Amino acid sequence: MKPSIPKGTRDFSPGEMLKRNYIFDTIRGVYQRYGYEEIETPSMENLSMLEGKYGEEGDKLLFRILNSGDPFEKYRLAHLEIKNSDVTEKGLRYDLTVPFARYVVMHQNEITFPFKRYQIQPVWRADRPQKGRYREFYQCDADVIGSISLLNEVELIRMIGDVFDALKIDVSIKLNNRKILSGIAEVIGERDKIIDITVAIDKLDKIGLDKVNEELKMKGLSETAIQQLQPIIKLSGSNENKMESLRQVLKNSETGLKGIAEMESILNMLQISQKVKDNIELDITLARGLNYYTGAIIEVKVNDKRSSFTSSICGGGRYDDLTGIFGLPNVSGVGISFGADRIYDVLEEVKGFPDFSGISTKILFVNFGEEEARFCLQLLDRIREDGIHAELYPDAAKMKKQMSYADAKKIPFVALIGTEEMKNNEITVKNMSSGEQSKVTMDELLHLLK
């Protein structure tokens, strides 16, 4: 059998894991500095927890898990119509937000509100694999739930700035508000079509305006409503100019005006942050297509001239009653999610990863036999206690093989300890870069390695 893995999934080798953990650790460090605490939830959830939470298109991308055994057997034998609930009751999680809402409801008596949590785990979507889009990928979520304060949105956006500043990626942070979108649907006379409108205009960058208009027409929007929508979709200029234009368009929509007020408050508070204030862009076409957003919508795009990456690498928004579907109404939350896999691809493209050579093994002890190995083990304890990465070759193999191992792993130093070194309590050290060898004491070796 030829070994293979499912499309849209990947193996990660040691070098790749160093880079991935660099991203995770950077994000985790920012989350912790802002007071967020880590949780984990199961890889699978009951389908009843997942279905209907991500819109019609999202439901199509759920990975459903067949019940154990042969769930189709009774249908084949009796020629019955198959019921989905009888053959699949669980699914792989689509994101981390809905499982988080379920977690909050189940653990509400243990939680101190407002609850600030972060979560770094894989999610699964039955999407068509392509560049920057995988079927299994990690999300790095941060959410605060139990507070309606817009300071939460401001803090999350500042966290975005801190993360990408640390990763040295130039980004554009796009903002919108679901209330503004609802107000637009209201003033063009299509209030009941808000989901159809948001799903369609969210595809503007991918399919273009003509295709968006075609989709809106297919969803039943009138030609008059579609024409009214055109100047709104095409809004340009500074954030202030866009806000002024929207205020005129939405002057008769209470919901829309509330969305504008929220947006102005967030933008004003962000002016004190040097890291993000110049990277904020109000984008009326930003919808993100998720049914549970009720306020601010956030999306981050790469703005680095060195990168050809066009997909979003971070996103989020406000959801006022996500826990209500699980029996805990009126608990507002807001969150963001970093796409670690996409960030990895960007850093690879722009050669933005740091040098990890000092993180891997610093010195390899050559194995000359059992007696020498026992002697080396004592020295290794001392070296590792000082926080230095070191290893002993496990077999008393030929010198060439052991040196090739050190070369392949880019280990900078090799220690050679034979009978003479053990007798004199010395260590022969070879610099693998220069080829130079010298005899040193343990203290001198520690100084060299540090």
C-alpha cells in the first residue's frame, strides 16, 4: 500500500514545528499579557450543537462522523429511507467560537464574568483544498463574554496589532458593523434578505461586483434594491468620509445609526494606539458571512508588498446572543481568531521567520562504547541542567555515521570522549563549522555553548 494522507491535511516535520510553535507562542504571549486564560474543548461536538450556526454554506462544510458499527445496515435490509440523525450524531468542530459558547453555558456556574478565554486548537472544514486553504487547520481564538463594552473590541484590535508587530507582518485591519449592514438592508427595502445580502457582498473580492449582483438577483432582491446598493458597496475615501456618507444613507434607520455610533466610538479609542491607528479601514463590504455576528466585524489582510497572499489571516466580531441558542440568553461576547496556517505561509513567503539554529541540539556526544557512554551521561545531566540542548548518539556506530548525523541536524559542536579524556577529566570539542578541535574542561564547555 502506498502511504498517503487525506487531501487538505499535512504532516509537519521538526523544522516546520519550530516555525509553527513560534507563531503559537507569539500569539499565546499576547493573549496572556491581556489577561486571557486558556481552555480546550473536544475535537468533536454533537451535530445539534453545530448545525445551523454557520449559515447554509457553512453547514455544507461540516465534517459529519458516522455512528460506530454499520449505521446503514438496517436501512439496506429493510429498504428504509435513511435518516441522518440515525447514521451521524457527531461532527468535527467547524470553528472554536460555537464550542466556546456551548462551554460557557455548561460551565456558567464556575466562570467569573466577564470571561476572557483563549484557545489554540485545530478545526475542520470540508472545503476544496487550495493555496492557503486547508481542511484541517489551527485557529487561535480569543473571546471575552459577559460584557457589552466596546473597550473589548478596542483591546482585541490592539492585540491584533501587537501580534503582527511581533511577527513583523504589515497588515490592514478592516472593520464593519452588522448593524450598519442591517440598516442598509432596511433602507433598500430588503430587511428580510439581510443574510442573503451579507453572504453575497462578502464575496466581492473573490467574484467581483457583477457576480455579486447576479447572486443578489438569484436570491430574490428587486432590481431597484440592487441599484440602491451599488453606491454603498462602492464607497471610497477616508474612514471619516465613508462614515459621513453612511450617516446620510442610514438617517432613517435606527439600527444603522446605532452601528455608526459604535463604529465611531471604536475608531476614536483606537487613535491612541500607534500600532494600529494607521492600519484601520472601514469596509462596508465586509460581512464574513457568519449568521451569529451582531455588531463589530473584524478582518485582517496582509499589506506587505513582499507577499502575494490575498486571503484574510485573522478575523472576528461581536455576537450578542450566541449562548442563547444553548439556553443562556442575553450574554454578549466578542472575539477574534488568528489563522496560524495562513500566517505560516505568509512568513515563509516573506522569509520572516527568525533563525532557529540556537533552539535545536547545541552539542552531540559521540558514542565510543558502553563505558564512554556512561561517562557522557553524567556530563549531559550537567549540560541540560544549564538549559542547553544536548544529546548522546545512541549507538557505538562508525565515526563517519555519527558525524553525518550531526551535519544533517546542523548541530554546531561535537564532543569526543575516549579513554584519555575520561582519565584527564577533559572533553575534546569539535567545531563543526570551522573543523577546529580543542580540549576543554566542563566549565569551559558550558561557557562555550552559552
